Amino acid sequence: MRRGQITLFIILGLVFVIIVSLTLYLIDVQQREQENAALSALDRAPILKDDCEDGTKNGQCGKDRPLQCRNGVMKPMCSDCGCPTNELCNVDGTCKGRAEQAKSNFTFYILPVGYAPDDREFLLRAEVLKAGMFATMPFTDENFVIVENTYPDGDCLTITRGFDRHVQEWLQKQTGHGLSGVRFEDGIPLYSYRIIGISEQPQDEARCGCAHSLMYSPNVFVGGSSCGFSPHVVLHELGHTIGLCDEYDTCVYDETNKYMSQGFGHPCLNGKPTADNSDCTDICCSKDAACCDGRFADKKTDGFFNIMGSGDVPPSRRLNSQTQAVFWVYFCGKFGVCP
Amino acid sequence: MRRIIVLLALILLSTIVVAQDTALLVDITFLPDGSARFDDVQATFAGIDHESGKPLADGIKMEVDGTTYYQTYVPVTFVLMDARERMPEMGVTRRLPYFGNRGGIIITHDDKTVASFDLAQLCNNDGRCDRFENGISCPADCEIRVADKVCLPIQDGGCDPDCGQGLDPDCGKRAEPAPLSLYLFGVMMVLVALYWLYYLFWRR
């Protein structure tokens, strides 16, 4: 055979192979689609409705809670029929005794607010935040979870209200479990998690600050302004969620201390900034800004200020010994995050 | 790679988050004038908030036939730390124990009822999966195959669209066609075999 004939033969052969393969493949795709359609139809099959042998009508609750007649069979259905006293309705319809909340480990859920979960800036900020935590307490990577579901940006003052539900729904979808419940010690709520929402939106600092939180709340909001990128700002907010008050204004401290005593039955866990232990005097802020850097960590000569002071850098910030002790009592003592 | 790490972290987390029950996820808004409103109430799978015995101005009670079986308190301050303004309202999410759709939830301020929620709203048996209903509180209206934001990862004969990948045992692998490359390889092998047979019997 001539070379041209051989080449033609090879080309025709390849075309033949491709055509036959494609045909077989398309036939297979069609068959699978038909099978899937049949499967879906089977999923939607109508349910036969029958009464039960003991005379309970279909859909009605039986004498023994939580049993309900469903298509001729008595099945536990506590959502409809309720449970005996002091028993909880379980997810599979049965009832069980009230489970004690276990003392679990501690988890930080880092929530992208406005950011896409794979946004480079968001992930970088999350890493900086984690590094700040690692330097403070013996947390490991296992204590941190990036929430892969964006929370919509919004008004900085009310944005934290939906963090809990947002993370609950995402977590429940991914694991089947939700967030842990809160337990109380002498009226103090102890959440075994924190949701740290990191926003991409540079908000009005005079109105919203760099970041904010509520005392003993599980939610922390970190804004998109440049000061929100500092790890010590997140530690400052974390301090609020474990009972530490602001140290950048003596009047703000006094006000917080008052409602802490009224609301939780104990004062701030850190001391008041004074002329001796801080660069503050007995002044009140008259502007929308911090009055002073706050308390020293731990001496004036150290060159460091405590993280519960203002967000300004410089001066350098770290946890002073009192704040460090509060962190240890909370995370190690309450949640077992110990070395 | 990052997805794998997240998945591993979540699997680890699911072993840590223990002793969870069916809870009522309750969103409440408190206002400075002492009033409050329910924003949402849904049965879900989560840890339950323990009761707080220390009395505060704002409280949550759960009652059936006038008998209180759960009571807790909520510190409401409207003071957002480090923000320069007070919050116009305060939203909280609580996880209350779920005992079924009987009774109600009551919010109190200084021992006066300021808002109430009838738990019968969690299931009205009208054949539609309505606002407060889902597969836990109202399986009659919200079939397992209906998306209702709550994943029931149990073997119940239906694939729950609210569950993440690999969580619901009923969500088996759907029939997937074999890759095209497999067919190409198969046909080429057949051709090689035919040519070999041709060479073996014909050319000789």
C-alpha cells in the first residue's frame, strides 16, 4: 500500500472510532437520564392512607404519646403528638429524657460579611486573626472554622443580630448538628463558640468604631476600615464577650460597670483606668473618640498598653497580666482550652 | 484542598458538638420601650440553652395549659461596646427546648407579657410548607424532599435537599454515564482486536 492510502486508512479509522464512541456514549447518557427520571417518579409516589389496627384513624395520635397512626402503622411522631412530661421531642419522632449539655471544646466561626468565602483579603484577615489568637491562648487550627456562606453586609449597628441564625443554618446543613446552647454560671451566659463576622465594608468609624460586640455575647463584628485589620482589635472585642470593659475612657468604664452590675450581678472583670495605671486621668470623652490609650501592660515602663484600651497603634498592645488571667480562667477553666 | 480541610474540620466539629437535641430556634427583637416581637420560630437540631435562674427584667417563658415548664432571662442593654451609638433595637437568637407544637412562648418585661407565640403555628396541616413549619415540626406539610432550611440526616426513604453532600444516607449516588474516554478506549481496543484477527487469519 502507498503511504497516502495508509494515512487515509488511519484517518478513516480514527473518525470511525470517534463516531462509534460518541454514539455509544450518547445512548448511555439517554438511558441514565431515563433511569433517573424513573427514580424521581418513584420518590414522588403517592402515600396510601389507612387507619391503624387499634382503631386510631390515620393522622391521629394514639393513646401513648408520641405514637401516631401513619398509613396503617403506629409511628412515633412527637412533633404532632407531644412527649410525656420531662421528655424532649427527638429528631426521629421519638421522645427522650432531657440531655445535659456537655462541656464541649471552643470554636470560632469566622464569617465573611459581604466577602465571598474564598476572597483573598477575607482569608488573609482570618489568618491574621487566628495568629493573634494563637499568640494569646493555646488555640489550634481545630478551634477555627471558616463559614463558607456569605452574610450580607448591612448597617453596622444591627448587623450582628443575624449571625447566630446564619451560622446555625449553615452548620446544620453541613453536619446535621447546630450550634451549642448557652449554659449559665451565676447568671453569666457561657457560649462555647464565637461568631466573628469580618466585614468588607469600610464603615463610619465615628459611628460604628473599628469593631464592636455586646458584653457576654457570642457575636463580634469587625469592620472593613483599616483599624479593623488589627488582631488586637478582635482580641479587644473578645475581651468584652468574656466580661472585660473598655479602658479608654473612665466615664465609659463607669457606665459599663454600672449596667454590668445591674444586668449580670457583677462588675467589670478588669480594673478601672486611673492616673496611676494608665495614661488616662478622670476625664470623660467629649468627642466620638477614645480619650486615652488605656491601662499599661503592666507598668508604664513596659512600653505596652493593654488590649482593652483604644484601638490605636502605636502604642504597642498586648494582654496585661490581669486580662491574661481573665482569658485563662474563661477559656481554660470553662472550656478546657489549656496547654 | 481548602474544601477538604474545611470538610475535615467540620467532621471533627460534629464529634465535638455533642448532646444536641431538637430545639426551637427563636429570633426575638427587643425595643428600648420594653416591648418585643418574635421575628422567627423554627424547630431545628441544635444544643439547647440552659435555664438561667437569675431574674432579669426581660424573660422568656414556655407554657402549656398555663403551666410554665421552661424559663430563662435575657440581658437587654442596647449598648454596643465600642460603637458610638446605641442600638435602636436588639435582636437575640435563643435555642429553647422543643416539646412539640403544644403551648406557647411568652416574652415578659418586668413580669408583664409583652409578646407571645402560639406553638400551634409550627404546624397547621394544610398541605403547604408555610413560614414557621419544617420537616421537624410539621412532617405532614413539609415532606422530606421539600427545602425548608433544616437537614434531617436520617434514613427515612427520602433525600433531604437541605443536607450537605454525603450527609443524608437517602441521597444515594445518582446514575452517572461513563466518561467518553472509556468508550474511545473500548472502541479502539475492539479495532485492534479485529485487525489482529484479520492479520492472523486473512493475511496468512
